[in-house]
Amino acid sequence: MISLAGRDILHGWGKFVATGVGLGLLIGVTLSMAGVYRGMVDDAQAMLDNSGADLWVVQKDTLGPYAEPSSLPEDMERPIRAMAGVDRAAGITYLTMQIAHADKDVRVMVVGVEVAEPGEPGQPPHLLAGRRIVQSHYEAMADVKTGFAIGDQVRVRRNLYHIVGLTSRMVSSGGDPMLFLSLKDAQDAQFEKDSDAIMRQRARTAASPVLNPPGNPAVATAVAAAQEAGGNVNAVLVTVKPGADAEDVAAAIRRWQRLTVYTRAQMETILIDKMIANSARQIGMFLVILAVVSAAIVAFIIYSMTIGKIREIAVLKLIGTRNRTIAGMIMQEALGLGLIGFMVGKIAATLWAPFFPKYVLLLPADSILGFVAVMLICALASLFAIQAALKIDPAEAIGG
């Protein structure tokens, strides 16, 4: 016996394929939303991996340097470097800002790293082109996602910096590409005050009877110099020696330096469970809504196609076709629509993923789960059409 689903698809294949393509675009959006979340997690993990750190030392009782502001004296790295189990320690600064370039604004994370010695924590682990920063001032490295090229000049605050090297996958947890400066240049950009701010600070110091006691101007001068000095970092990145336990080293730093220290696992928890948590819930809500909408569309389409074949189904019942066979035909049509939709959606998501402003990571496991979900949704959605078909009276075949 010829399948009712197969015959209907062959007779109206254009409409069926067009419907599958429309459903596929919706499925493609769903896969992309899952890929956006996976990309956010991968960005966070890539940032931690590329930092080269085993421990993050930050201001006490903060979730810095990524989830909350953190400020430490730059010279804190010296006592930390001298502690047992510590291999390297280097200060680092992070500052997210807009940079004008080629008639457009580029949002970047400006990272200040130690450049005196190669291999210090925080330095980009690899280069695509150019060289590393060797001068203490006015040189920069950029992630290729910024759109900068070697030889370009970019302005950060009041100074111009020459791009001398390019790297890749150096992004913040939010997906912003990184621009690397020497630590001193980055400190100037983040902490240095402009001339007007310095003059106002000096005026406040001179007007304070505590900071400027009568007859002792040297105190005011010393206070002003200390206030105008930079020398802060957002965190100290630490690597531990081979064989040393990161948890033990972290506990020692907390005890003796009275600072907050995070291991790799703890920092990953902060980024994913705290910073990305709200975005994950939003994406999850969108996925639920898209799944419901997809199910409603499939149910409506299959129901409409089934109602349009009342006479044919009545004839099948009249000649003795079992209800199970009729139900199987309708479900085949629904599953065929889901198969076409998933194939179109997977291809569409793969093609448009590189054009998203954020990194979209399409994992095979998610595609397999998506395929199973689409087939299940189509099977459940066909139940409404099957119920309607089973209620058709065989007399409809005679009644015209």
C-alpha cells in the first residue's frame, strides 16, 4: 500500500520543502542560541588558559579581577614571589574601554602585562604575526578580532600606541578582544589622573588641616606625591613550581599576605556560575520558548495537512485500514518535516555563526541532542493530527 505521507509529500513537495526550510531557520536560531552560551563558556575558559596562571591574588574579600574591581599595590608581587612553592608572580591590569579606529569604535579589554622577561604570567602565549612588546612604552599587541593591523596606531587615553604583534583567541569573558600594553602604560591609562584632577587633588590637600598642618609644608608635599603616584595592579598572577600543590600555596598566601586568592577551579566557578549565570538563564528561557514555538508550528502544519486529506483518510478507513497504520503515516510525515528542518537548521547555523559579534561554538553533542529534541517535538506535535484523523467517519468517503 502506498504511504499516505509519501504520496502527499510527492504531490505537494514544494510546499512541504518550503515549510521544512522555514522550520529549519527556526531550528537554526535555536542551535545558534545554544552555541552562543557554549561560546561564552569557552571565552571564559580561554581567558583563564591564556593567562598562564595557577593562582589569582586579588584585593581581600573581592571577586576580582574579572567579576569585581580589585586593586593591589604593584610591589605585592615581591613577597608573593618569595613564598614557598611560587614559581613566578606578575602584576596585571584589566580595563575595558572603547577605542576609536578606522572611523568606528572598537570595544577592547586593555591588559597591562610585565614585559621585562618573556613567559611571565599574563603575556599572550602565542603570536600570529609580528613580535612581542620589547619597549616599556608605546607598543601594543592586539587580538586579530580587534581589526587592528601591524603598524597601526591606536589611541588609549592620551597616548598613541604602535601595534607590533597580533595574537588570537585572547578575549575577555564577555568576548571582547584584548589589547596588550606594558604594565606601566596600562597603569597610566587606568590609574593616572589628568592635569585638572591633579590640581584639584592638590587644592584639597592644601585646604585640609590634617594633611597640611601649619608650618610643615613638607607633609603636604609628601602626601600629594603619594596620592599622585600610580603603582597599582588589579591582580597578581601566580604560577606554582612543579610538584607544588596550588591549594597549599594559595592557603599560605591568604594566611601571610592577608589577601584573597583563587585557584583555577575557583576562578572558573566565579566566571561561569556568577558572571555567565544570568546570561545562561536568559538563553535557557529563549530555548524553551523556541522549542514551544517549534512544536506549535509543527502541530499546526501537520494538523492542517491532515484535515486537508479527510476524504483520503475516510477511504482508507472504509477499505479496512487499521488506525495504527493511519497514525504511522501521519507521524512519518511529521518526522520527515523535522528531518528536513533539522538539516536546514544545522547548515544555516554553521553558515551564519562566523558573522555573530560573539563567538558561537557549535558542539557535535549539542547537535545530536538538538536532533533528538526535534524528532521528539515533531512526534509529540503529530499526536493532535493523529487524534483528528482517528475521529474521521468512514462515511465521509461517500458523503462527498
